[in-house]
Amino acid sequence: MKFLKQEYGHVLLRISLGIVFLWFGISQLYAPANWIGFVPEFMASLYSAQVLVILNGSLEVFLGLMMISGVYVRVASLILGIHLTMIGVSMGYTATAVRDIGLGLATLAIMFIGPDRFCYHAKNVEEAAKEQSHE
């Protein structure tokens, strides 16, 4: 079937994971107190846990939007993938940790796949290649 192309799977993966990060980021910004318990003690001893949650939420919103919109997808997915994988690893062997590690590694996979043809960056690369071929 023509509509079941591999490239659409890449788009679906990129956008759906971007939405996951966007949702959690907005949740942290909207109600940071609900997330303070997730801040590791060593981090909370260095700085205010609430400020760390707000900073983390802001990062997840910004990079999640980058993934959804297709802007610098490799950079955003690398940062978010490592970030979520490390969160999962720091939680020990729990169901939530296994889920977070899996989502983190799936996000890293986007970095290896690179921008799809619906990404802003891919469109610029295609336009630049067309311009060079006409010269």
C-alpha cells in the first residue's frame, strides 16, 4: 500500500515522542510542585528543586516543539534521548525506569534516523541542493 511508507513511520515516531516531551514539560511548568519528588536528592541539594523542575519543563517544551516542528531534529532528539535515558537509569530497576529508558532510546533512534522529508531542515537541504544543481 502506497500510504504505508517507511518515511511515515519516522514522522509518526518523531511527532509522537515530541508530544510526549511537550506534555510532560507543560505539566512541569503548570504544576511544578507535583514533580519536586522526582528531583534526585543530589540535584536538590545543589539548587532549588522547584527551579530545577521549571528549568527541566522549559527544556522539554522547547525541545519537544523542535521535534514536532522538525527543526534541528537530531540535536533535540540527542539531548532529549540522553536526558530521558539517564532519568530512567537513575530510577533503578522499576517499571517506570524501564519505560523511560525505552522511550529515551527510541528518542535517540530519531537522532540516528535524521530529519525526514517533512522536517524544516530537510526542506532547506533539498532547496539548497536544487539551487546548486541549477548553477
